[in-house]
Amino acid sequence: MRRRARDLALLAPACVVLLALFGGAVAGMVRSSLVGLTGGPSLNAWRALFTDPGFADAARFTVQVTVLSTVLAALVGLALAALLRSRGALPRAVLALPVPVPHLLVATSAVLWLGPGGLADRLLGALPLELIRDRGGLGIVLVYVYKEAPFLALLVLAGCGRSLQAREEVAAVLGTTPWQRLRWVTWPAIRGPLLVGSIIVAAYVAGAFEVPLLVGPNAPPTLATFAFEATKRDVIAGQGTAAAALTLISLFSIAVASLAVRFARDAEGA
Amino acid sequence: MRRPSVVVGAAGLLLVLPLAALTARAFADVWRAPALLPQRWGLRGFDAAFAGDLAGSALLASLGVGVTATLLALAIAWPAARVLGERRLRHPAAVFLLLAMPLLVPPYAVGVGLTEWFLRLGLTGHGAELLLAHLAVVLPYSVLLLLSGFGPEVRWLEEMGRAAGLSSADRLRWITVPALRPTLAAAALVSFLVSWSQYGTSLAVAPAQPTLPVLLLPFVGADPQAAAALSLLFLAPALLALLAAVRAMKAPA
């Protein structure tokens, strides 16, 4: 009993600080979206958000960019992991290069390479597609795939480890086909890290706005950019609209994470 | 055997080239299309970026808040990481959920929510708001990374130290910290990088005291060479992190 009390006391500083700061931040955000200009409770900010003509486009664009970026990053990450699985430290170090580089820097580099008159244009004559500020958000997706695929590949490689190779060899000796080994031995080992990584990537893509601000189109904006611009358009009422949009993004990320975790548990139990 | 090496080389080039071009852009005073190399090299980008006090103070703000938030986060995370790493909790799910939430909520949302309270509590304009906002984002990373260092092996070494008559301060100094050094270094590095890269949180909480990323973004459209020069400064800790990671990978287990 005394040991349990001591453990809880050791946990307390981190939990109290997180509850106060992060919990306070979430409470502050929700409160901003529910308090009117006169100080009383009001749904005006939510009403303003849902009736804004740009909201539906921003929401659709956010889901499109998030899904495309996450799925492509996961696929490229898997391919990179397969390529580097049996290789040494140096190729893995090169693969790790974009991981600690801030998103803002990758976006800055993308403008330099892929913008009009950029290095890619000069090398190839002209790019067949407009990638920076295109309405489909291709530039945003490219930046996120470049930045997140190595991160997911490293997570998958960490999930592989040496024990997986031994289990694959045992399965091969038992006469399984490569497809059966992938389906019953390799995939269950890498599914967890890939899923956790993909959830983090999806939440980040849905909520961050420095990459869309630099390489995304002026219209439609992502929801995070929409929230940021709302505070610029109307310094007072815009705060509530921004808070409502940000609450919505947070709920979206938490819902996606919960669904993904539940799906993974069901798959494990099946 | 040859084909995969070519593919790995091409993938490596694709990862290295964009950052190499950023370096070239920072020192290219004149680089007009369609030339593939700059027509004139120079330091105009650095002069433009550091004209006035803004860049210097942004650099100091980023460094100051990054180092302080990292040290604070590690100190607060340490006891919690020990309990979680040694699996002493029977039901740790609630704590892990609390630690995962800041990874799911947008950084700008954390900043906007905290600003609401900072304004009410009169906490604006002291620099404390930036530090507290970064601490909220950095702390989960510190706990999650540190906990991987604690486990039965460290516990066993500490028990041996206790049996040998070492005080708790001596055990910490001579056993626990050396045993956890690689994990501690990784946690410190990642925590610093998380704070160093924060854009949305810093912009929401302290727009009047820009950090390096907040200062950098407007330069990208206005003066690409100055933006590239600031980018090199912004890149330095990431390169240090990578060198440390390569060293750790090559170190014997």
C-alpha cells in the first residue's frame, strides 16, 4: 500500500503539470469556442464556423491531404524499410536524415526546388505539374511524404529486430511461401509500430499549418490554416471561430486514433 | 546485389540533395534561372537576415526556451518515467493516454487554449508563457523516451550499490545516471528538437517575441536567400542530432 502511494507520488509531478498545462489548454480552447463576445455562453462561434462558405472546402481539403499524406508516407516508409532491412548503419543514418529536420525547413527547401523557376524546373526544362500552391495540395503531400516516410520506415525497422528474422527463418524451414511469411510472421510484427506512427503522422498533418502556409494553395485552406486566418480576419470574433475549428481538428485526430487502435485490437483478436 | 545498392544510393541522394541546395542558396548572392549554379557567391543572405536585432533575439529566444524547457521536462519526467519504465503501475493506461493526447491535439490549439488562461492570469509579456507552452508539448516526449531506459537491469545495479553502502545521491551519480546516459541523451535531444521546431504554439502564445521558426516563415516569400541563411541556423541542432544518432548506432551494444 505504501509502495503504491509512493509510486503515485512519483507520477504526480508529470501528471499534474500535464493536466494543468495541456488540460488547461484544451479547456481554454473549448471555452473560447463557447463564450460569446458579451462573456456569456454562446454557440455563435460554432454557428459562424459551420455557416462560413469556406468551411466545408477547408474540411474536405484537410481530410484529403491527411489521408493522402499518411497513406503514401506509410507505403513509401514500408518500401524504404524493406530496402534497408539487411543493410548497415550508414544507409540507415542517411534514411534518418529528414527525421530531425523541422517541417518548416523541408517546406522551405521544397519551395526552392519545386517552385516556379526552381531547381527542378531548371534541371528538367519544366515540371509537368504545378506542385507549389496547387489547388490539389500535391506540394503539401510531397513535403509530408518526404518528411514522414523515413520516420515510419525507422519505426518499422525497429519493430523488425533480430527475433523477427529468426522467426521468418523458422517459418521458411517449415515450408511456408514468401507470401504466407509476410502475412503471418512479418506483418503482425510491424503492424503495431506502423499504426502508431501513422496515427502520429495523421494527427500532425491535420493540425499543423506551417507547411500549408508555405506550399499550399491560397484556397482552399486546411482547417488549421482556416483557424489561423480567422484570427487575422476578425481579431475579436475570429478567436472563437478559430477555437471551434481547432476543437474540431482535435476531435477528428482523437477519433481517428481511437478507431485505428480499436481496429488493430480487433485484427489481433481475429 | 548491385541493383539494390543503386536504389539505396538514389534514395540517399533524394534525401540529401534538397538540404544541400538549401546550403547553396544561403550563399548565392545571384542565382538567376535557368542557371543550375549561382552566378555570384556571398553573404548577403546572412546580412539581410541579421539586419536589426530581430534575428539575434529570435535565436536567443529559441535557444533559451529550448534549453530551459528541456531541462525542466527531464527533471519532471524522471520520477514518472522510472515508475512507468519499471512497470510498477497495475493500470498504466490512463497515464499513457494523458501522455499521448498532446501528440494528437494540434500545437496551435495548445497555444490558443493556453493564451486564453495566460491573458486571464496576467502571465503575458514575461517570456514565461512561451516556456510553459513549450513544456506542455515537450513533457510527453521526455517521459516516453526516458521510460525506455529504466528496467530490471538498472534496478539490479542500484540494489548492488545499496548493498555496497552507497547513499541515494551516490547511487544516482555513479550508477543510475551512467546507466541511463544514452537514453538521457536521446530524450534531451528529442525534447530540445521538439521545442526548437515549434511553430504554431509559439505563434499563438507569444507573437511579439518571435522564435526562429516564426521569424523564418515570412522570409521564404520575401527574401529566399535570407530564408536559406536562417534555415542553416535552424538546421544546426538537427544535424547535431543526426551525428549523435550515427555515433550511437556505431557504438558497441
